[in-house]
Amino acid sequence: MKSRVLLVFPPYLREAISDFPPIGLSYIVSYITGKDPQIKVRIVDFTIQKFSVRQWKKELQDFKPDIVGISTLTLNYPGAVFIAQLTKEFDQNILVVMGGVHATMQTEECLDYCDIVVRGEGELTFYEIIQDHELDTIRGISYWRNGKIVHNKWRERITDLDDLPFPAHHLFKMKKYRGFPAWGIIGSRGCPYNCIFCNSPQMWGRVVRYRSAKNIVDEIQYLYDKFGIQSTVFFDDNLNIPQQRAIEICDEIIGRNLHKRMSFVCQMRANRQFVSTKLFKKMKEANFIRVEFGIESGSEKVLKSIRKSITLDEARRAVRMAQQAGIRKLRVFFMLGNWDESIWDALKTWQFILSNDLEPSFSICMPLPGTEFYHRLRESGYISNDPNWSGFNQLTPIARTNKMSKSVILFIFLLSALLRLIIAFTRGERRRIPEITSVALDIMKGGLTELVR
């Protein structure tokens, strides 16, 4: 049995202090220690701790792990590879395991640097690994055997999320996170939609699994009582699928008077069947101070092309209803550089923003591995078969699309950031101006780097 477990969240290439911790890792910890309290676990989060070779080797020397588990996203994959290599150089006998979205989508590539990849949900699978189960009996893993890669069958997804213990929040240095005293929780896994830019369906499945309203608010209550958390941010893809679920969560919050002591933020679907005046009034009463919609584009053509499964009329209606209910902040996410998006379509997005009183947030559509968008770019020759993952981010274009070159995407994105800055000035959002200016400068810096290349 592996009794000493070191879990690590690698650094991003762009230095930044995280708003919130990697909740997925803390679910792993709470599950395995709940099964066996004798297991010693440490979490190292290099988004709040400066990464260096010396620091990582010190972590290995001090803790002496039997197994190192690396949470691997596309944005931190180069860091994950470096950590895996350093670990094996330090001690070849340490079992190195990669998990997370990128490892699930790019399994064989990750196995060039680690011993085992955990595909999909990790709680049950990782526990069986540290219990030294025979590898061929563990569902949901890929590994090396006799010089060849073996892919075991997928593990069935956890159906009742209430069965999982709360994440091990206590292992994080809470006050080092930029969002504190706000904190994130996950109330569901999965999304029923199939947008071409999102790999959630591949990772979590299109059948949504939920925690009960009571279980969710039990955790919120625990965070408030134990750690003094004052605001909760829901990391669910969509809190209001179905609409009644969001209402039940609000009722549970109100029933415990938490709405008088805490505030709440969530992301929602804007489709007609998932929103209503009743819902937004209930959210207002429960002290949801901000709601977020992922509209992505102000062009009906683009929305259809990326399979967003929403119309602009639905988006306008949802925005208007939330505003009329008194929701103070309304943030809407838009992506530029979508498949089939032209300059004219980008102008339609600006028109949609200016004609609706909302807070826009812009990003460039990043071709995440496992998505249809990624495969379209590869098939069109816009991305190589061996991409440079170190260049993947949401502030510079990764590749041209079928309608716009990289330089045009970058130019439109920079103008969009300036538009956001103008909106902030005209609406008196002084607190947001430094943040928005920083993003605009990052875009210009990234743009110059692209031009030099």
C-alpha cells in the first residue's frame, strides 16, 4: 500500500495568483483518507506558491512520498511534465500518476512522462491505485506493461455525489488565494449540452449528476462556521439545470439565514426553459450578488456553428429578467475566434453588448484537446499533430480559423478589451478598471510576442 501521497497542482506558464484552490484534488484527499485515515497526504498548489526546482525537490525530500499525483490541465501541462520528470530524477521508485482533463484527453502523450494515467473521475480509481490493486483490475486507468500502453475499461461514473465526503478544505492555505474570503464549491458534475469548444462531455458525460440541495448547503454552512467564508462561488457548469434545483438551493440557504451572512455567485444557462422571474427573485432573496451567462457570441450564425443551443432572443430575455429581479451584477462571457466567425460576426457581438446593460468578459476560443473545435483545426491543418502546449492560453490566438487569421483574431480581441475598458469608465466601475487594464496589457504583450515569432 502507498501510505504517503503527495498531490500537486502544477504552475501555469503565466504567473498568476489563483482565486480559488484545485477542489478536485481536495476531493481525492477527503475520499482516500475517509477510506483509510492512516494515509498521509499533502497538497502542493504552485499557483499560490512560487515554483522552483529546488522547492519541488525540497517537498520530495521532506515528505518522502510513495506516490505523486499530478492534476493536469492543458494550461499547466508543461509544468506537469516538468514536475513528473523532476520526480523521477529524484527517485525512480516514486510512482507518478497524472489525472485531470488534459491527461484524460491526451493519455498516451502523458504516459511518456508518468507511470499511470487516471482517466475521468479520480476518487475511486486513485484509491485503488494506492491500495496496490493489480493494475489490470482497476477501471479507468492507462499504464505501461511490457513496453506497451494498456487502456483499461472506463470506470462507471459516481451516480450519487452525496456519497462523497466534503473536500479537504483544511489542507489549503486559504488566505493566500486571491478570492478569499470567498470560496468555491462543486454542486454537480456534467453538462447535457455538446458545444464544440468544450470537453466537459468527454470528461464528465452529458448526464448531469447532482448533489442534493441539503448536502450543498451543509458544505456552505461548514465553510462559514469553520473557516469564516463569506461568499460562495458555484463551479457547476450550470446551476439552473433544472430550474427547480436552483430554487431548492436558494430555499435551503434562506431557511438557514445564510443569505443574511453570505453572498453567492454562479454560472447559469440562459435558455428559456431554465430561467424565470420566479427564479431570479428567489436568487435575489438568497443574496446571489452576481450571475454569469456563457453566451459566447452575438451572432446567431456563430451560435449555431458552435452548437451553443441558445438564441439571442433567449439571451436578451434572461439578461432582462435578471436585471428586473434586482441582481446587482451580471457578467456575460464571450469568445472570439470561434469556428465560422468573421469580423462581421465579431461586430455583432459588440452590438449585442452595447444594446444590453451587462458586464462582458472576453476570451479567445482555445482549442482544448478532445473537443470538436480542436479536431476541426487539426483536420484543416491549422494545428500540428504535435502541438506546442506551452503556447496554449485564452489571451493569444493558438491558430487561425476558417474565417480569420491569427493576427485578425488578436486585433479584434484587443479592441474588445478596450471596449470593455470604455464600458467600465462610462459606468463608473472604478474597481474593475485596474483588472481590465491588466488584461488589455497582457493581450498587447502576447500580441507582440506573436508578431516577433
